[in-house]
Amino acid sequence: MKRSRLIDLLSSLSVSEMREFCDYVRSPFFNKNKNLISLAEYLRKHHPEFDAHAVSDELISSSLFPGGKHDYFRIRNLTSDLLALAKDYLAQVYYRDESVFYPTCLLEKLREKNQNFLVEQSLKVFSRDLEHSKAKDEFYLLRQSELSQQRHFHSITKDPLGSHKLFQEDFDNFLEYSLLRLLKFYCIMLHDRVQTNLDFDMRMFDQVVDFVKDHNRLGNPTLKIYSGILNLVLKRTEKDFYRLKELKEEFSGSLSSEDRYMLDLYMSSFCADCFNTRADTRFQREHFRISKDQFDRNEMSVGRMLYPDFLIHVKIATRVGEYDWAEMFMQKYSEQLPEEDRQACLDFCRGYMSFYRGEYETALDLLSKAHFSKNLLKTQVKILILQCYCELGYADQAFSFIESFRKFLERDEEIVSEYKVSFQKYLRAVSELLRIKEKGKSRNGSSAAAALKRSLDNGMSNLFGIKLWLREKLDEL
């Protein structure tokens, strides 16, 4: 058997899950084909490595049907049927362990069978379990809405006229769930609209924003958090950032890990925007605290660490001088990086830290080895290499590098035009800076330096710290 979809799926199961899957296949409720039971048990013996020879069609055939002639299509059909069972098993596990609708489905069937005592008993158990949930997230609100509806339906069967008072509870629970889902959509849409220039039809946006302005209307902590996130995304003010920070400190324990991650993402985005767009360094320490908090909670990623995120966390720590933390972070998460990008990431991060320490020769050596496939990352490397040349006083190399950098930008079709304009202005500014340095402290040199400093605010962003570095070099003249 070649590396099939069945083998790929079974390889992803843990040892206990593989054992449970075999129990699932043996259950006559789900499967009555004894050959599938034999196939599952055979594959279990070779889980999780699944040596290619051991799971070849011929070896499986001789094991399942000793003495019989190998029938390719028979084995293909069995593996296809076992794959279908494996997918059903995963669905059953989710339904049993995670599904919001398990209580709903059970209560529906119990009411259908007129099992009123079991309905009331189950409602109490499910309600108690729900209130003990630590995370008061959207799934909590959906469960709450479903349970209140089931409670209402059950009440109607006992007292059709006396159950109307439960309508308000149904409505309130469903409203909070709906508001939270809408706020999540709006926040993502607003964020992506800035990042990608996409336009979304955000229906009911003004009405929802107006409603959630009054926090007294919002009982759920996650709903309050996303209301604060929406304010920050819309207004981008210092006041809204610190208000959201207060909400985070108050309600962090009631958030799911996914919602904490998204909260940190939006707060980090604000800090990054202050640095990259406004050249405002006041939030750099706050930015680092967010990364450190994620690290301490072991919640730095949803799934695997993406290598652009890896670079960002190291840069955030480096800018505030937290080199030991950056090294600790790299040691813990470098193994999660894709193998083809790992060395480039590590060379870049160590080169970046060396640059901030003033070790420009070391930085230059490391950055020259950081070969990325994405042009925006290549650009970031080039910016730092050029700055190393300037810091080391290698004017001739710097002028030559500026020319090749300029041609790279002209050929590039990946980088957003707004960024490209900033980088082109940056190259012109560095060229002017080098010429001013050649003039020394003459009157003409001082006048040119003042003019260059004024020009920095003319459409140049601080992406990758380019504006701040230029300001610093001009102040040194």
C-alpha cells in the first residue's frame, strides 16, 4: 500500500485513539464486516510509523487472506471502507466530547419518547456542567441558548399557557450569542480590510456598534472583550488600548485559549501599527509584555508556530533589550519551524540581535546567510545589511548596495505598492545621509541634514524601523 489517505489519517491518531478506533470498528453497531476488523488490527500493529513494506497491499492481502490469491481491488475496497469508518470515528469522538448539540439532540429524543423525568434530570446536569465551564466563550453562549430553548420546549409540554415568560430568557441568550459572532466577524473584516484592501458588506454594523457601546447591556465577559477589541480596531487610540488591557486583566480567566490568542493579536496589531506607521515607540514594552504573557501561558500560536510570527516575537523582544528572553523563545520554538526555513530564520534573528547590540560585523555575516523566499522578508534583510554598511562606515559598499536594492524593488511584484514607495524613499534618504556625512559639519551639511529630517515625515512609514534609524543617524551628525 502506497502512502494513502488512510495511512496518513491513522498516522495522526495517538496510541490511545488508535486503540479506541479498533474498538469502534469491532462494534457491530458501526461495522459488521469482519475483514475490516482484521485490517484495522493489522494496521494497529504498525502504528504510527507504518513501514512501507509492512503495509504493502501484498503483505496485507497475505495476512488477511492466507493462501488466497492477491486481489488488488479487494484490498482497495477494504481500505476505502476503513477510511470511511475512520472519518466517522472522528466525527463520533467530536460529537461525544466537543459538540455543542449533544445535549440538544439527547433532550429532543427524550421529549419525543415522553421521558419527562429524564428530560428534567438531564437539563439539571447539563445546566450545572455548563455553569462550571471556565471559558465563557461563544460555544458557552450557544450551549446556554440551546439549553434555555430546550427548557422552554419542555415547559410548554407541562404548561402551555405558563411558559411564555421563558421567551425573554430564550431571546436574551440568543442575542448575546449572535452579538458575539457578529463582533468577531466585524473585527476580522476591519482588520483584513486594512491588511488586504478587501471590501466587505458589513450589514447591521452601525446598529450593532451603537448597541454594544453601553457595556452595562453586555453580561458575557467574552462579549465585553470583543466590544473593546472593536473599539480599538475602529479608533486606534491609546485610551482604547489601555481600556482593553483593563478588560483583559479582569476577564482573561473567562476566555478560551483561542479568544485570548485573538485578543493578544489585536492588541499586538495596535502596538505594531504605532511602531510601523507612526514611529511611536511608547508601546514597545507593552508589545513585549503581550509576547511574554503568551509564552508564559504556552499560547503563542494556534497549532504550529508560523515563521513570520517567530521573527516578529524575536524582534519585539530585541527592541526592548530582552535578549535572554529572545534566546529562550528561539530555543523552545525553533523546532516548530518548517525545516526549509529554519536556518534562515535563526540566522536572521541572531543577526537582528547582533545589530541591536552594535555588533555590526557579526550581524552582517549572519544576515548575509538569511535567504528567504518571500520578497518582503528579503527586503527586511536588505534594509539591515544596508544599515550595517552605514554603521561600519563602508560608504562605497553602501552606495553599491543601494543601487542593487533599488533594482530589486523595481523588479518586485509581490510587495504592496505603499510599502515599496516607503522603501524607495528610504533608499534616497540613506543616499542623502551618506553624502551629508561626506560633507562633514559644514554649513551646507547641517542645512541638508535639517532638510532631510523634515522630509522623513513625507510619506515614509517606519516599517522595519527605517524612519527611527534615519532619525537617530541624523541626530548623531
